[in-house]
Amino acid sequence: MRQLPHSTEAEASVLGAMLLADRASAERGLDALTPDDFHFEVNGQLFEVFERLVRSGSAVDLVTVLDAARAGGVVQADVMLD
């Protein structure tokens, strides 16, 4: 089976753009993508965390996404923001 092209930087850019976007734009991104669209599993998991926060009406920013990702075991508790 042929491997599809993938890029860590591109996936990080998509997640970062969604994080910085206004809620309406973020929701459009959520409607257009699924976790399976990400080649790297952790990026798909982060997308799911982001989606849960947006769909529940929670505040969405770097801190809330990181906290939710830690709580869900997506990232290690000792991951720090630079």
C-alpha cells in the first residue's frame, strides 16, 4: 500500500490555526476534518481534545487544551509550555 504524504509541520499548523481562530472558524475546521485525517496519532488525539472543548462550549486556548490533553493522557503531565 502506498503511503500518503504527511508532514508534522503541516499538521501542527492546522492545529495551531484552529487554536487561534475564532469559534465559528474553528467549528468550520471541525466540520471539515476528523481525527483520522491526521497521520500522526497524537495530532489526531489533540484534534479530538480540541473538538470536545469547542463542542461543549468550553473556553478554548492553549492552557485549556493542554490541561484537557493531560487529563486525557494524550500528553504527559510534565509537558511544559515554552
